[in-house]
Amino acid sequence: MKNKQFQKLMSTSNKVEVVILNGFLGSGKTTLFRNLLSQSKKKEIPVCAIVNDMSELDVDGELISNTDIVEENNQILESISSCVLSSKKGIDKLDYTLKKLLSNQNPRLVIIETSGSCHPLPLVEYFKKHKEVKLTGLFTLVDSLMLAHDYNYGEHLVPKMQHNITQGKRDTVNLLVEQIMFCSHLILTKADRIAKEKLPDIATYIQGINPNVSTHSVHFGKLNIDALFELPEYNYFQVAQLIGELKSVLESQENQDKPYDLATRVIKDERPFHPQRLWDACHEHLDQGIYRSKGFFWLSSRNKYSLLWNQAAGSISLELIGSWRAGILEDDDHGLLEFELELLKEQVAKEKGRFGDRRCDLTVIGDQSKVDRFTEALKECFLTEEEIKLWKNGHEFTDPWPKKIVKLTN
Ligand SMILES: Nc1nc2c(ncn2[C@@H]2O[C@H](COP(=O)(O)OP(=O)(O)OP(=O)(O)O)[C@@H](O)[C@H]2O)c(=O)[nH]1
Ligand SMILES: [Mg+2]
């Protein structure tokens, strides 16, 4: 008997560790992921990264591939897009991806970012049976600002969930609460956006939902990566009853087209946004029903720059990703050597787009009832043909967006 226990202990200790970053849409998972990857590069820790985006636009994949460590070896990153990891298709893709990473790389740790709409249960069940890897951390990230606005600092989470149970429905509050119930570690993000004295209230409401976790507030993903290596294996025993209660509910949801009433829309257009119209549309339409929109775009007033659009609940930020190639060519002060200029011209000439490599690729996720209204409003913000003519003739459109846009750093 003792011998068997020893063998079991040895077999789990040799397994590659896995940490999952779960949490609702826009809670700060990619921000934390990028920060962890940047630390692993500095500390020379061999990690592999898996990122999952429910949309066909793999925005997170692009953001993660933009980190130093992945630029050095892009084989350590695998993207799973167009499905949610918690679906049957998602688990199959995860299994294939993990096998590939484990056989081609030699990681000490695998970090997985789920999409915001991912339920943790199928992942917990999958890792429980896995022979080669060991799930240690199931981190759930919770956006303090969203909790403050939509759930009175967390006070309304449980009553809203109970109301859903009496009505026999499931929506985003079920997902939020269940993500908290399954986590081994809870990370509060965006605490800088709420009053400091309210943090203990949030922690109390969260502990009411999951008494086994303590909450840690993390500012813009600054969590020391060493903390990921001191973790025991995920406690499957603690969630056994919860799995029993929820499994059939989730299975009946599996074939639903829009679980949690979440709908996704994609906007693809080559044209730039009219800065003032975009500003007005955001102020008019961004309400509680639009949980998340993100992607890359350009403004006619800043036509050189590739911008990242990052909206979660009521807050929106524009970040500078880099310069469009076509924008550099149009800039008289490009500072390029003759051969560099020729190379750039060749690259831009190969682009099929009307404005060279410049484009707008956005994903919008929200309540089915709200998402179309916002998507249509955004489409109205692109320059019209008349405006494009004006813009080409040097017309400057009013731009109310902050002049100083922060550059996204690795
Ligand atoms: N103020 C503030 N903003 C933050 C913090 N952490 C993340 N953000 C911002 O929140 C927005 C969403 O962050 P992401 O890291 O993309 O969130 P995510 O969970 O990966 O989003 P999805 O993958 O779409 O579910 C970005 O604009 C971040 O800059 C924080 O601690 N404070
Ligand atoms: Mg993300």
C-alpha cells in the first residue's frame, strides 16, 4: 500500500505543471499572461502558452505573439480560436495542442488563457484524468470595476443567481459565480478603478461564494511568476459535489447556439474610423449589455498608427500597437535607408487592401439584444466615400480621443 502511494506521489511530481487563467470577458487575463511571459523570458523559465479566443479574430493570439519570448521562439505558443475551450470541440483541440507542445518543447510550465465565456468544469474534468500534466493553479480573474458597477461590489451576485435558479434560466451571472466557485486562486483586477475601502467588501462577498480561496489584488498583471511554482495540485475533491450538481446542466447547454445569451459579432473593414463619430457612438451605446469589444483599427486623424481597441464593461482604452507600413511610406520623415524603403514598398504593394496593410478587425461580445445595435453603430463610424475624398485631400477631422495614447509594452 505504502509503495503504491509512493509511486503515485512520484508520478504526479514528474508531471509538467499547468496553470489556467480563467475569468469573465475583459477581466485582465491577457494582461497578466503577457506579464508572466515577459518574466519567464527574463528568468529563462521554459514555458509554453496556449491562448483561446471564441472569435475567429485571434486578437489575444496576436497580442501574445507580440511578446519577446514568443518572438524568439514562436513554437511555444498555440492559439485555439473560433471555439470555447469548455466545449467538446474545445477540449479536443486542447488535447491535440497539449500533445503537440509536450512532444516538441520541453516546458516546465504550461499557461493557458481561456476565453472569457469559458466554464471551468470541463477543463477540471479533463486535467483530472491527464497522465502527463498536473493542474496546479486555476486562477479566476475578477474585474473589480465591473463587480462594483453591475453587482454592487459583489453583493448582488448570489441573489441574482438565486433569482435565475427560481426562473430556470442561466445567464452571465451563473458563469461569473461558477468561475469563482471552481477557482483555486482568485485575482482581483482593476482595483485602481474603485475606492480602496471597498476592496474588503468585494473579498467578503467572494469568500461567501468560495470559502476556500483568498483574494489577491493584482495591478495590471503584475504577479510574480515564482508564485506559480509553489502550488499544490488542484484540489479535485473540493469540487466533486459541485461537478455532480452542474454536469448535466452544462451538458444540456452544450448544443445551445448562444450559452449565457452571449452573442459575438465581427467587424472587418479597410476604412478608418471617423474620430468624432466613434467617440459619440461609444458614449451613446456602451452600456451594461456590451461586455467586451476588442481588436485592431485606425483613425483617419492618426493614420500612421495601428491601434488596439480594448473595451470591457464601461471602460475603454486605446493602445498604440505600432505603425502601419502604409503609414510609414506616407510619412516624409520616415528615416529609412533607401533599401529599407524599397523593401517596405514591395511589402505594401503585395497587400490586397485599399489602404495598404491598414484595416479594422474588431470583435464585439454582448447580450444578444444589445450587440447588433452597437455593431451597427460602429459600422456607421467608418469614413464615407465623400469623407475619404476629403481626407485624401488633407482634410483634418475633429479628434476628441486623448492625444497621448499609451504604447502597449511587452
Ligand atoms: N485600470 C486597470 N485596467 C486593467 C488592469 N488589468 C487589465 N486592465 C485593462 O483591462 C482591459 C482588458 O484586459 P485584457 O487583459 O485584455 O482582458 P482579458 O481577460 O484577456 O479579456 P478577454 O480575453 O477578451 O476575455 C485592457 O484594456 C487592460 O489594459 C488593471 O489592473 N487596472
Ligand atoms: Mg484575453
